[in-house]
Amino acid sequence: MIRYICFSVILLDILAKIVLPVKTRPPKIIFALRFVTSFIYIFTNIELLYTNIFLCILAFIIGYLTYILSCFIVGTKFNKYNLLFINIWKFKGNLKKKYRIEYSKNILKAFLEEIVYRGILQTILGELLNSQIIAAINVTILFVMMHNLKKMALVQILDLIAFSVIISAIYGAFSDLTMVSIIHITRNWYIINQKYSDYFMEEKRKEKILKIIRRNNHDQSTQI
């Protein structure tokens, strides 16, 4: 009974967000409702989180591959640090603080989205429709429509659709919420790392230019 109540609340919440104007939906209240509903559902269906170390490792690899696919679809350019992101250990000051905040939000948001879309919607829709494929298609549509498509380029929308199809198919095959959460978190983690790595590289480039200018000024002053 609790499962279907949670399913109804989440589905109505998503449909309301798609249909109603932004001003009519208090974001903090909506997020709190979704957060509480999701964790009530997980608490009563804890078996969805059961996994093993092999699937966790596989999920990390798949998460990285979906990030590579995202870069290919969107056309992201790599810098020399983007593969391993060794720059993140060099972040300092405000950049380091922003990175930590955004990454913490990413973990919570990705896990919550997987509970909502895969754990609740896809699981129960699959039971009601007696088809994981139809459930996955419906969840993909809802997942994509919940994003702010007006601010996204066509390639970003295609990337979102591809990711949702992949992760829904994996959940349909394994029914492992931990696995798809790791995939989602890993992909977003690499995307965030790339953004901040690019910021870092830009800062280093500016520092290098300033050093060259100072050195040239110093050379000119010594010549005089």
C-alpha cells in the first residue's frame, strides 16, 4: 500500500512540474515532499539497494563510459587533465569550496533522481504495465521533460535521452538501485570535474600570461 501511495505522490508531483507554471510551485516544499516520499519508499523497499562489489565496479566503469558518450554527443573538448582529473587535488580557495558544494549536491540529487525515476516509477510502472520496456520508455520521457529543455541545446537533449535509455535498460536488467545510482553519480562527477578542471586550466593560463608580462617588464626595467 505504501509503495503505491509513494508512486502516486511522485507521479502527481512530476506531472504538476511539467504542466504548471514555475511560480505556482513552491520549490522548497516540493523538494521536501519528494525527498521524504522517496526515502519512505526506500525504507520500505530496502531490497532495491542490495548489490555486490562486482556490480559496483561495473557501475563505475559504465558511469565513466556514459560520460565519454556524453562528451562525444555534446562535442566537449578534452584538456590533458580531463581523463584522470588530477587537477581537482590542486583546487584552492573559492574554486575548491564551489567544487565541494556542487559535488555534494550532485550526490544527493543523482541518488534522489534514481530513487524517483528508477526505484519508484520504473519499478511500479513495470508491474502495472507488465512490461519493463514500456515502463523504461515512459520513465525516459518523464525524466527528460523534468529538465529545463528551453535552456538546453538539441545535442544536450539527445545526450539526456541517451543516458536515460541506457540507465533505464540497466535497471530493467539488474533491478539494482545502488548500481544505477553509482552510474549516475559517476557520470555527473566526471562532468563536474571537467568543468572545474577547465576553470583551473584557465586560471593557470592567466597566471602564466601574467608571469610572462612581469618577466618582460622586469627585463625592460633592467635594460634601462
